[in-house]
Amino acid sequence: MNFPAIYHRSSEQMASPFDKDNLIINIKTGYDITQVFLIYGDPYLAGIMGGKEKWMGTRHKIEFNKLLKDHIWWTTTVKPEYKRCKYYFELHTKDEVYYLFADGFMTKEQMELPGKMLQYFIVPWMNPSDINTTPSWVNDTVWYQIFPDRFCRVKTQDEHNTEKIKEWTKGKVKNEDRYGGNLQGIISKLEYLKTLGISGIYLNPVCKAESNHKYDTTDYESIDRDFGTESDMIELVQKAHSLGIKIMMDGVFNHSGRNFAPWQDVLKNGRESKYFNWFMINTWPINAYHDTRDGGFYTFAFNEKMPKLNTNNKEVCDYIEKICLMWLEKYNIDGIRFDVGNEISHSLLKRLRSTLKAKKSDIYLLGEIWHDASQWLLGDEYDSVMNYPLTSSINDFFIDTSMTKKDFAYRINHCYTMYQQQSNNVLFNLLDSHDTDRLMNRTKNKDIFIQELALLFAMPGSVCIFYGTELGLEGAHDPDCRRCMLWDEFEDEERKDIFNDVKKLIALRKEESLMKSLYFHFTEDIKEERCIEFIKLDNSFNKIQILLNCSKAPLPILDNSEVLFSRGYKNQMLQVNGTLIRRL
């Protein structure tokens, strides 16, 4: 038995309550393991101290697993009758059987030695207040990310610095360019978004800031005049809600902008400033207008325009909490996305979750984290994170033609064995954003573009598309990915072709519950190594199948199942770069 490949601990995502009744238990093994049994029961079945009666649990075969590159992830759900659970594992290879307890592996003979003090795995009590609870509405949401300056402009009486507004353009843009997109522009397009099938808007920052992108906040309490007024923001949320569309604001709390009043006070008064400890200043005096690699003070990356807020400081935490509550009370928003969410202190995030959930129990708290975010997703900080591991897993398969369907399955399965099921259910899944090159720029092919979107729409979690994706808007990395929305190109045949399929995928995601299901497994019925195939299923074992032909030749698909979505599928042949979603 490959003992080093076997891993379990009774914490984090490996043994976690899904709700007040159900406990999910996972174990990771090597490929030599052929069967896994869970022996479980209440810790007190044999009395308080065990006494003369031997503890005997229920033997339960773990049926479901996911294949990872070097491991198998076994998963099951049990219902502890009294909310407590004591358990161990029985592991089978072709030739051996061992038992895994909290203190290691044992043979049957060792386990049954008279007087043996067995160290069982224990989940002591499933306290409802400790269970990771995420907003139920998020899984049903199709998000639309909007970079306000480039989405839509509506001329208003309150327009600000109009002489600096450039003509709306189809081509490349620069960071310093301002095109006048505003909140009234977004309001004017809410009916369009509703018709498209959008049910959530993720707004890039709208608070007062120096730059075009607004990630260098000057005033967290004011809407930037480039975008409109406080009244415009209130109107946006009210009208969006009337159409069943949620609104999520972008909270830039890892750092401020250089014109943030407390930072300016520090630059003026130095160590005498009452805000000196609001920031992470290592030496004084500092040069506040150059690259910060010298370590004089910490910033976002090495950008001297974005001094890092000290979220270990109580006054800073008080201030950020006040801002979040103000946004909630004044605008009635439904979520907050935390920019650079992995650098904010855990203590502040725990406090914010408690405070904000008390005010609005189903508010969605989303962290911008690009890597394994397990420590932020235990139920006391974020609800979810931006699922960039999924982004790269999908992207890499289409870039690296040496990867097989098995390689793809390993990568996707890894993405969904990192976190508890509750978090998986509300992961923020995306293929591009204001921080990446655009999907069409990456694929340069309409059919592959739709293939990747079909994968995105079939994954557990919630879906987000970047504004313009529905038209195949191009754009390289920042700032080019932030081009102006193509409102004049809806009649272009190439754009219309993409739009129609994106709209169909959105409708399928919203109408077909299996597309949103947590449960999926990869199959190998088709021999072609570059044909992705997997099944989505529910608790009643209803099934749909997703097929993507990423090979170099058409593939026969000899079945007359109900087709839910297709591109490049005709006469039971799935063409190169074709997509098929059907009911089984």
C-alpha cells in the first residue's frame, strides 16, 4: 500500500458539515487503493469512556471519487444521528487491507489487540453557527462584469470634466483615456442585460479616485463624479433589483490612493500624523513618489500611488467596517468583492463577515485570490473567491495540445477538491476580466471561444462574463482588455453569431438545473484523447452530457438524445472545435 499518498484530517474540507444534518467526509489516496470503507457512528455508542463494551460503527462503502493526477479523492456524505461523529477508514488494495486512524495505519490484528487505545477521527459536534453557510442565490446568478468608463455613456447635466472625454472607439485604449461611461449609462442598459439573461452585475470601483480604473481610492464615501452621483448609484441598485439583478461593488481595502486624506496627512505631518499607523511605513522620511522596492513603505505591488492600508490597526478596521456598512445601508448592494483579498488581515475579514452578515444575512463576500484560498473559505471570512485556478485549467488545455482528456479531468477535479462544497457551490467562475487578456484575444477562434464558454457555464459555482464577451470583444492585457463596448456592432454577422450562442448558453444555465449542479464526473466513452466528455447529474441521477471535440478530425456521435445546445454538430457528427450538450 502506498501509505505516503494517503491523507485525511478531521478538519477543513476533508470532514466538514454541509448543513445541520449532513457531514461530508473526504480522503485522498494513491491509485493502488481499489475500495474505501468508512466506519462511523456516535462517539458515545459504547458509553462515555468505552468501558467493557467495544465501540462498533456502521460500515459504509465510499462510492464516489474524483481522479487527480497522482491521487484519488474519495468522497461521501453521512448523517450523524446525534450531530457527532467518530470514524476510521478501511482501505483496500488488490492484495492488502489496512485501517487508518487519527494516529496512523494499522492491520486488523493490531487494531484488535486487547487494551489497544485507538485514536479515532472525531467531529465533536456540528454546531449550526460554525457551519459554512453561503448565499443560496449565488449559484443561480449569471454575473456581468462592468468597467464603468468603457461600458456605456449617457450625457447628463452633472457630467464632469467633459473636455477630457474621448470619442467612443472600437480599437485599443490606454489607461489614461477617459470615454465617459457612467452609472446612467449602465442604468440605460439594464433592460438589455435582463434580456441577455444577466442576473448579477459586478461593478469595478465607482468611488472617488485619481485614475481611470479607480483602484486608487481618494474617498470611499463618495461616488466618483466621472461616473455620476450618489443618487445615480441608488437609482442603479433600485432599478436593477426591480429587474431581478443583483449588484456587487468592488471594495479596495488593501490599499488606498495617494490622494486619500489620511495619506496626505501623513505626507504633511509625518510621525506626528494621527494616521501614521494607518499605513505600513518602515522608515521615515520616505520618498512617496517613486517605485517602492526600497521598502520605505509598503504599497500594492510596488506602485507608490497605492499605499498599503494597515488592516491590523483597529482604527483602520473601524473605518473599513463603517464604509462597508454605509454601502450596505445607503445603496442596498448585494455583494462586495475585496480587491487583493489575500493581503487583508484575517482578523478584519472575520470581523467584517460577522458585522455584514448580521446586517444582511445573504450578502455575498468575494475575495480576489488567484491561488489556493482554503484558509479564507472556512466559513468565517469570504463566501467565495474568484476561481482563477479554473480559468487557467480551461485555458491551458486549449493552449497545450499535448494535454489529454485525462489531464483536463485531473485539473478540473483539483479545482473542486480544494474547498468545502458550500464554497464550491458559489465560486466566482470566469475566463477573463479587467486583469487578464480577453477570451477572444486568447482563442482567436469563434468555435473554441464558445467551447470554453460552454465549459464555464457547465461548472459548479456561479458564472461571470466580462462586458462585451457576448459579442466576442477582443483585447490584450491591461489596459487593452478594457476597450469600449461595441454598441454599434450588434448587426455585424460575426458578432451576431457569437451573441446568439452566448445568449443560448446563458439561457441554458438559468433554465437547466443540471448545468448548476455540484455533481459531475468525467467519462471515457469516446476514444479520442482530445475529446472532453463529462456528465452532470443531480441527486435523482438525472444526467446531461457535455462533449467538446478538441481533436483534429470530426467525431461520430451516434445517439438521438435531446440536444440542449450545439455548435458544429450535424448529422450525428461533431466537427472539429464543435460543442454538444445533450440530455441522457
